[in-house]
Amino acid sequence: MNREQQVLARIERIRRRKPVVREERITLAHGAGGKATHTLIEAVFLEAFRNPLLAPLDDGALLRVGGERLAFTTDSFVVSPLFFPGGDIGDLAVNGTVNDLAMCGARPAHLSAGFVLEEGFPVADLRRITDSMAAAAAAADVTIVTGDTKVVQRGKADGCFITTAGVGLVEQPVTLSASHARPGDAVIVSGPIGEHGAAIMLARDDFGIEAPIASDTAPLHAVVAELLAVMPQHVRTLRDATRGGVATVVNEVANASEVAVVLREDDIPVRPEVTGVCELLGLDPLYVACEGRFVTVVDGEQAGRALEVLRSHPLGAEAAIIGTVAAAPAGLVLLRTSFGGTRVVDVLVGDPLPRIC
């Protein structure tokens, strides 16, 4: 066994250890979508609530009610700042929940919305947020049908937090999961990556950097529906690349399916402005969040057709095949770099960009 194989084998052994939360208190890293988040979910929440519907840890649960297949999901939004180029916490909450349902193969139908408001929060800002949510819901053809409101003392929150839940109808005969990838499959991203995270960074004005970058927040159910209508049996996995970015999504696929994912750096679409900001801040766009992009794994023989379908929709016009699925090294993601080398793309422990969604 050569040195590279020894290193890969060691990584694989470490990854297979039972997750344990070693910290005594919750840190920001636990909410960042990286290794700390996954450890918290598996060692605390999954350990307590384990059941067949929860165990896959997909974007939502698939339920059968009568003769119908339903998808059910929930999410919370704590973005800072609340308003940013391209969107705000309101449309982010609606689009994020719609997208989680879409990643289950469902047509989104109804949402709930719960608000935690801080004493002193401006009513004008709340109206701006709810107007944004209403517009986003109308655009996605969903209705907000129930909700809740709580107010906490000044200094006990950060203005406004929103929790949503959503239900949708699975109309196509699909079974999507991160565990369904097979060697020979193709990995496709629906468009340029990293725009939401980059927009949030610049909106915070902590770095003195200016660039024409707006969040990519958008409802993805329509473009997903077109893909599934054309090739329902050839789509293995759908995941929106939010916290942790594309790198975290493909690692979830590699681990759940016990395969390798091999990415090609030159084929990953990143706008020059996002690349520039990431280089200045020492970040890798692969780990920067999107809110209007998804990763799909499809049958390799159907990759060209899938790309054609995605590019026919405005939200998939810049879709690209970024890699392939291989049998080994199982559980790892490798990147073929622009310089001709290969490196492991692991999941970060935390996230350099807290509070991005």
C-alpha cells in the first residue's frame, strides 16, 4: 500500500467512528452545516428521535397519507443582516422551505411560519419581511396557512428569527436519496455557486470589499419538476447546496452511498466576482452557501439529457456537469485541480460564515 492509499484508508477509518459531541456547550460551529453540525445531529438528535422516517437525514420526510405521497420539512432562518442584496430573511424563509420540498421530489403546497421577534424590532421592518414572504409565496404558488409569534426581551434575540415548515405532494414515481448514487453516475450543479454566502459577507460590511454580487435565493421546484418529468427513473439524488455549500452536499452523497465522488475543478461554475471575494478572504467557493442552486446525481448515460433539460429553464441555464461517481475510495470526495493534481475535499468542522441562512 503506497502513502496515498494509507492516508485515504486512515481517513476512512476515522470517518466510520461513532459520532460523539465532545464539547460541553453549543458553539457557532454546531449550526454551520459542517462536521460539528453533523456530529450534533447524529449524536444528540438522531440518537433521541431515531425512526425510519428520520434516519435517512434527507431534506424532508416522505409520508404516506391515504393513497398520496407527501413530503414534509421544517427549517429555521437566522440570517444576519436581515436585508441583503438580492433578498431578505422573508423570501429566504419561503424559498428555503420550498426548495427542501423540491429536493424530495415534491410539488410544494402549504407552509407555516413562526416568528421570534425581539422587543424594539421596527414594525416597518416586520412589514417589509412579511410583504417579501407573501410575494415569494405567490411566486412559488404556495400558501402560508398557519403560524405563531413570540416576542422576547430586548437583547435576547437578534431582531427577527423565522421558522417555517412545509408540505408538498410527490407526484412523480421517484425515490430520491443521498444513498442512491452509483459508480458511473454524473454529478451536476444547476448553476454558479457561492453567490448567497458571498453576498451576505459583503452586506455585513466587515471587510471593506465592494462587488456586484447578489444572493441567488430562488424557488427551485419548477426546474426540478421539469427534470423529474422527463427522466424520473434516472435522477438519484437532489440536494440544495445551502450551509456548507457544494462540498458538503457531495460528501453527504459519498458517505451515504459508500462511493467516491470525483470533481473537476475546471468544470465547477463560479462567477469571477465570487472567485475574487473568496480569494481575498481565503475561502473556497465549494464551501460557500447557495440558496438558489442544487446538486443532482443522475445516471451517467443520461447526463447529457439532464443537462439539456436544466439549461432549458432560466434557473438552470448555467448548469454544468462537475464530476462523476466512482467505486473507490468509498466515502471520499476528490478534486482534480486545474494544475493537474488531486486533493481530498473534506467537510469543514464549522463554517467561516456563520448566520448566512
